Amino acid sequence: MKEEQTSFARERERLNQLLIEYGNKSTKRFLNLDEQVYCNGVLDRRTKEMMGLVASLVLRCDDCIKYHLIQCHEQAVTREELQELLSVALIVGGSITIPHIRRAVAFWDEL
């Protein structure tokens, strides 16, 4: 695992633990639901992670983008598939997503 990816994963875990510590029942339920939604169902986890990446790009959440890029990489999403995902995000989100897409491509290249 590359240094930035490892650092990101460690920091995300640390902050999630703080969130759980400070969170109430609703927060904990939401986090559990978030984890369950990405499990295999009619749609497999790989497809759901790709959908999560597109949504994160459109919503312009850099932390979410990194998380879903890592998950997509672990789910063996190809470079060609990534190119199409980025095209969908761009057409749905518009030109305002371009800076996020640039950073996404740079992060993917490091993976």
C-alpha cells in the first residue's frame, strides 16, 4: 500500500473511531447502514463502489473520492472502466467536478 493511501486509511479510521465515541445512536446506525449498503446484493460490491465514486465526484467530496478510489482499486476496476466512470461524473456534475477529477486521476495513478 502506498504511503498516501496508508496515511489516508489510518486517518479515516482514527476519525471514524472519534465519530463513534462522540456519536449517538443515530450516528452509529447511519455508519452501520453505510457499511451494509456496499455489501453484495442484487448489485455486487464492485458495482456499488463504482456508483459511490461517481456520486462522490458529483458531490465533490475529496475524502469520499479517495475512499471509493481505494475500494474500486481493490475491486479490480480497470483503467478503462475508471475513464468511463469519470465521464459519467463529469457529464452529471459539470465542469465544477474537473478539479476533483484531476485529483482523482492523480490518486489513482499512485494506487
